[in-house]
Amino acid sequence: MINQRRLEDTETNLFRGELRDHIEEELVRDTIMSEKLLEVEKKVDELSSDIKSLLELWQQAKGIVTFVKWSASIVGFITAIILFIKDHFKW
């Protein structure tokens, strides 16, 4: 009976030790994962500011392209009128 009790106490102590080790390992793993998550959040914040500036540049470039297309249309129209006048009327 006493030997059985000592065996159970020994097994309980071993189990508690293994459980304590497992909890410590999980805490270390959780700490590492938290640090990695903070790093990822920092990178996302940096990328979001880069994306904002890239979007602003894209909008500006789109406006410039629209202006150039509009200007080319006007110049083409004026050129067509001048050529029409030159071909159909003699000075």
C-alpha cells in the first residue's frame, strides 16, 4: 500500500514536471509568436504608407495622361482645320 502510494506520488510529480515544462515551452512559443506578429504589423504599416504614396502618384499620372490626350485631340483638330483650309483655299 505504501509502495503503491509512493509510486502514485512519483508519477504525479513526474506528470506535474512534464506539465510545467510544457507550459513553459508554450509561453516561450507564444512570446516568440507575439514578437513576430508585432514585426508583421510594423511591416504592414510601412507598406500601407508606401501604397498611399503610390496611389497618389498613380492618380497624378492618370491626370497628366488625360491632359495629354485632350491636348493631342485639340492640336489634331486644329491641324486638320489648317490643312483643310490650305487644300481648299488658295491665298
